[in-house]
Amino acid sequence: MKYQIKLPLLGFEEMTEVELIEMDEMFSKIRSIQNPAIEITLVNPYVLREYSFDVPKYISLLLEIQGQPSVKVYCVVVVQNPIEESRVNFLAPIIFNQENATAAQIALSVKDYPDFKVADEIKHYMKD
């Protein structure tokens, strides 16, 4: 599904429209419509850990979020080999509103969410 980016993604300010591609329950990716060579791997944070945050009012208004069922949340992951060494940014989730095909990234404060890290190793959350 294609989404319009309502706020620039950190480090990818030129991306204004992306295609969300779900690979499995854990991993997805977004591909830039303007430049298909640009792809960002995402992870479903809820598969890894307890994950909860408050969506700022301006994001709710910008994305016209009416309720939770229409929203998907992903975190950017930098994939490494082996996969256990991959790093997840829990402090900058991307929210996708499926009802109107819009998305935005939120920059959370470590002060408000001290258990979230910018580059947390995925191995800390994988079950043996």
C-alpha cells in the first residue's frame, strides 16, 4: 500500500511517498516512490517487546487518526549479519494510518521513555 509522508522521515527528508511492504509478522520495509532504490527496513516493535507511547496531538490531527484499529506502528531497524546484531530505533516510531494512507515519524524523548533506545540490539528481545 502507498502512503503519503506528512512529516519528513529523519534522514530521508526528500521522501514524500512510500510503499509499505510487509515481509512477515516481524519485518516490513518501505520503498520510496520517488526513488525506488531507497528502502528502509522496519520492525514491528510489538513482536519484540512491551511497547507503548503517547501519540502527540499534532500527529493525531495531521494523520487524522480516529482510532487504533486503522493504525500500524513500526520502528526503523539497521539490519546486520547475523540478524541478532541488528539495531532498532525505539525512539522514532513511524505511524501509518491505513484509512487515509498517511504516515509520519515521531521523535520521542528519552526523558519520557527511558526504556527506549536509539540503537537497541534486537538480540535483547529474541527468544532462544
